[in-house]
Amino acid sequence: MASEKRLPDRHIVYCLRCCKPQEKISVHLTKACMKESTREEVEVEVRKAKASTKEWLRNGRRIDYLDLLKRFPHRECRHTLTRMLVELGFFVSNMPQESDMEPVSRAQDPDIRNADAAASTSAATTSGEAGPQNLLDLNEGSSTSSSSSDHDNGTSDPSWQKDLPAATTSVRVKMKEAGLYKKFDENSKLLVDFKKYLQTTLRVPNCQQEVDNVSRFVRYLQPTGEEPSLTFLNKSQQTRDYIESLRNAKLSASTILNYIKNMIRFIGFLKIRLDLVDEDRDLHRKLEYFKEFLQTMRKPVAKDHSKDVVQIKYKRLMEGTKSVSECQEILWVAKSDFLAVFGKFITKERLTEKEKTIYRYYCEALLVLKHYQRPGAVEGMTANEWVNRKPEKHRVMVGVHQHKTATMQVCSFALTQEEEAWFQGYYEHIRPYHLGEDSEKFFISSNGRRIHSVTNDLNRLHVHYHIKPSCSQEVRRAIETLAGQQLDRSGKEKVSHYLAHSTSVAEQHYRMRVSQGVVEIADVLDEIAGFTQPKPPESGPSATDTKSLWSDFDAFVKAFPVTRLAQPPTKKMRMEAGFSEDRTNYDKWRKQQYEQREQYLLSYYTARKPDAAKLKKLIDHEGFAGNCPLPKDIISKWKPASKTSIETDTKVKEKVKKQTWSGLVLKDFGEKGIGVVASRHFTKGDIVCDYHGKLITAAEGRMKMQDPDSEPTYLFFFKQHCIDAESPRCECHPEKDTFGRRINHSRKRANLKPQHCELKGKRVKHVILFKASKDIAVDQELLFDYGVNRRSFRGEGLDLEWLDD
């Protein structure tokens, strides 16, 4: 087969004059767009074109939906443009859900509706309508309606929260089917004023969820109309139905309590806004009655919530909870990769975006899992607070004063000097490249904004390393339990005050928090959690103690056999079997299983070096969720298989039997004839294929060589045997032209080395396998040296000999 002409690997550059793609921009400008210009002018234009194309490749395909909001206020036009950009291959960030981008009618479009509302308002004023609806417009002159993009623009609106994901859970689907998810438009006058009341009067920054809950509640009681009214005050039975419908949709009792709590706060807002004490006592009384009714409905829901809490506590009591070391497992597993990235700071190597993100995730995990900080404190930490950190003894103390945890508590933690260097590395080498709108925050995401959820970042880090996620609440509970077991009363109180972020504790013990105390408590927590290794004893354990330790582990292994598919024994299982809660035997057990799994993965790929994707697929297939080496570790430890292991490998025997060698293609080189090229990458030591044919004795091969009527060219001699591949189609594979016989000769450029193996089975089968003697790239021809065959033909008895052309 004739080889196809390969085009040179060039980047397409767009000409800025004719706006057309060009393979050779300099030639194009000289012959077409700038044929009258000088060489210097052409070179300047070439540099501009290349810079423009490079900038487009870097940033051109990424469009922020928030920018489209400013340029295209009309919703339908904006959504049509967004869909077109996505179809053309652009990346649109912060895009709303698909359900929110459906075409809307004139009544639904907020831009059109605002204009219509202004006209209807003036008409209603002249007509002199009276009733509860008119009471909602008393302060219309002083209040301003927000734009239609308030909810979409999450970065400028402090109350903004991310849109809920598409309905995938059964609970949300049931809510939508029951009509519980409908709500009024967020630009409704009453809802806008309620949102402003939460932000300015009650100082609730993240209030959008509460406004949405009230909007759904009122929409259920008022299924028609574009604006909410006060008619729901007379619908107590419908209110009961809505709460019962929430129960039927399998919402938790705590969520239903939030709906009722938000509605009670909404009633309080109406009483303040309408000021009906003197003007309309009737309506004021209705609001009071409806509030009392909601409080009555809240009591049975609160009891259900108490039952759920007790059930959770009982489950934790019976099943046990995670230990501190189990919660902090990710810190040990990911540490080697983390330090590898830190080493690149020193050598000034370039970092990938993935490495930068993993480094930031690990720093967040350190604060949450090792220093026991809540996610809100990590999210609220600022660059100014890091710069003004305070050295204290052998640590540095950092305080965070603005966070979502509480209003009067200062979150503080003390880093070791090593950890300070790690965080400084992030501050100097990663953070500057991500600076954007939220430049005051210490942790910044890759899009230049503040991180929105430390919990999600920790989950992604755990998933990346195939470890069951641990959260702030679990590790804080575990360290409190451990401190309660190992410390006296005074130590327990200090740890409790260190971990407590509630306002009540802050009010009582606010003066007690000083930098020295923070450092002391941090040292204590590290020691009881195992981060500070205990001092070695003055004299080592005796031989009797060592023997008892090993005999105890032998009994542990008999009780819990170590296999690659076994699950590690839990703390409850270990204690029920009569072993102590100490993790020594447990850690030894996990180490042995780790080694077994490592050997299994290495032995699975005998013939060829695996890639990361294949290894990950095998690990997932085996169900190795944790305590398993990473694919990159297996790849780094892989070595070409020995002759002994090859001879017993079932996969090699299967490939020889069925001739299913992959990554090889026959190619017609013209006068040279047919050869074999690689269609995949081969690593040095990989088994590429075999020399396939009929096995005959060396004597029979020599007789064929001496036959004057034939010119045998496909005879392969080794020891006292010979492989006869004269026929293009062998008897066992008449439909295949095997690859081994088509490999061409080269003494200087040979990249294959033959090896004689005796495959073990019911009977021994002699084969010649070709192993890569160097790395082989895609589309490279496979070659081996024919030259030493003459010595074998003369009977010198070499282990491997081959026929020269």
C-alpha cells in the first residue's frame, strides 16, 4: 500500500487583512495582502497575526455569560446567542440551566413586563382601586426594582447563590411534579423589597435561597397572577396541604422547618413594611393570626426533626464514626504529589492548571482536616490576614475575622514553619496568576473569583485520589472525642474553646483567646492526632515484646485474611474479635494488601507497558476504592518481563495462538516491498509480536536452503529448530498475513530484538518473540537484524540466529 503524503505540522494563522486562515502567513502576505510592502513591514504584520492567533487560542473561546448580561439585556436574544456560541464550540461559563433558557412569552419576559407594569400601575392609580393589593405599593416611590439580571449576576450581588443543578434527584423531581417548585418572578416588587429587608435590616448576606422558599410557598397558595398578593392569609387549609406535600416529596424535617421559618420572617417583614397598626387593624390582625398558625404547624415538624437527630446519633453510636487518622488520610495520600509541585517552585518549572488546582485543594484540606477550621473560615480568609500573620514560638498564627461561621468569633490557627512555606508558595507562585475581581481573598479559583465551596473542593480532592470523602464536621467531632479521652478537664475546655465558633462561646470566652494559647492548643491537637511523633523510649522493646507483637499480628491475619479484594476490618470488627483499638495491626494489614494489589497490577501487564487510562479502568473493574497504588506509580515501577514470567503468561500464549497483536499495520514501501509500521507507541521491553509459522527442525530447514529449485527467504533458525514462514497464509491462520514475517532488515536502525521462549502448557511450544529494543514512535517502521543467521546455518549453535536476505 502506497504511503500517504504527510502534511507538515504547522499552526494555522489568520491573516488580519483578509481574515482568512493561512498555512504560511509570511508567504501569503508577500504574494497577496502586502505584496507592495517592504520585508520589515511584512515581518511586523506576521508578528501581529501570530500574537492575535495565540491570544485567541488562549482566551478567545471562553465567554462569560455575565458579560452577555450587560451587553444583551433582552433575555430571549441573549439565550439565542448563547446557544449559537455553544454550537460553534465556544466555552460559556456561568451559563444558566437549560430549563431557564426556554423561549418566554411577552408576559414572562422581565424586560417587556417591566414596561407593561409601569403602564398598568398608572392606570390602576387613576382608577382608584382599593384593597390589600394597593397596600403593597405604599412605598413604591422609595424602593427601586432590581434588574432582570440580579439573580444571574452572582459576583456583583452579595445575596447571590449558585443556581440549583438540573433536577436529577427523585426529591426534586417529585417537587416539580407536585407543583411545589413554581415561584414568582424574582423581580416582583414585593420579593425585591423582602430581599432588601433581609440584606439591610437583618444583615443576611446569602438570602436568595430564603426569598426563593417564600416565593414557592406563596405561589402554591396563589397559583394565578404575576405579582404576589395577601390573599394567602385566608388560606390556612392550603397551607396545611403545602406542608403535607413537602412531606410527601420526602423532604427532610429540617428543610420543611426552613420553609416555615422563612415564611414567618416574611410575615414579620409585611407587618413592618405595611405599618398597619393604626391604618388597617384588620389586616394587621390577619397577619398575626397567620403567624400563630404557622408556629402551630411548626411544632409537629420540629418533633419529626428531633426524631431524625436522635436517629442519626443512634446510628453513630452503634456503627461508630471515623477516627482522626481516617479523616486525615487524604493528607498522607496526596502529600507526595503536593510536595512534587512545591519542588517545582524551587526549580522554577512551569505548572499545569491541574497541578495548581490540586495544590490549592491540598492547602484547603490542611486547614480543614489538620487545623480543624470550618469551611466558612477558609473561604473568608484574606490576603491581608496572611500578610499580617504573627510569628509565635515555632509557629505562625493566622486570624480570620470575617467569615460565615459566627458574628463575634475570630477563627485562628497556628501553622508550622513547614506549612507556612507551603502556603507562601501558593501565595507567590499560584495566586498571582489567578487574580481577578475578588483579589482581597487568599484562596482564589482559576477564574479569578473567590472560592464558593471549600467542601466541594475537598470532595473533588478525595475523588481524585479515590478516597471516601471526609468533611469538617467529622474531623472536628473525632478530635473532640480523642481530646476527651486523653486530656484532663482543663485541656478539654481549651480544645472546646479552640474549636467552638459559636457566638455564645465567643461572648463568654472572647478575652481568653490569645496567640500563645492558640499555639499551645495547636501543638496538643497535633500530638494527640499523631502528627507529632512521640519520643522514642530510652531502651528499645525486648525480644519477648517483639515476639508478642508479631504473634498478635499473626492472629490478626488469621482472623482477617489479607487478600487483594478484601475490605479492611473496621474498628468495631477488630474490637469484637478481641483485638485492641490500636491501629498498629490494622496499618500492617493495609500495607500487605497494598503490596498485593501493586504486584497484581504489575503482573497483569506482562507483554507491554500499560498507560494510565488502562490501569485506571482495571482498578475500577477490580473495585479498589482505596489502599491502592496510583496508575502513575505502577507505570514508574513497571519493568520488562523476564523470560520465565513470559513463558507462563496466559495473555502471551493467547496472542500467539490467535495472532491478535495490536498496534501494527502492514505498509507497502514500493521497491523495498511490504513492511510493518507501528500504529501505537511501544516502550523499550514491550513484546511487539512473534515470528509465526510452522515449526520444523533445523535439519529440515537446511535441506530447504540447499534445494536448488527453491529460494527460501522466510526461514528462522534457532538452536535445533526452525520456523518456516514461507507461505503468506499459515495453516492455522489462513485468513491472516502475519506481521513477524513482514518485518524488514536493518543492522544500524534495528528497533526489535528476537527472543526464544518456550511457552508452558499441556505441551511446550517454541516461539520467537520480538521485543522492542528501544522506544518506538507511531508510524515508525519495525526493523531487526537478519545478519547472524549464517553462523547458525553453519552449525555454530547460537541461541538466536536469523536468515540474511
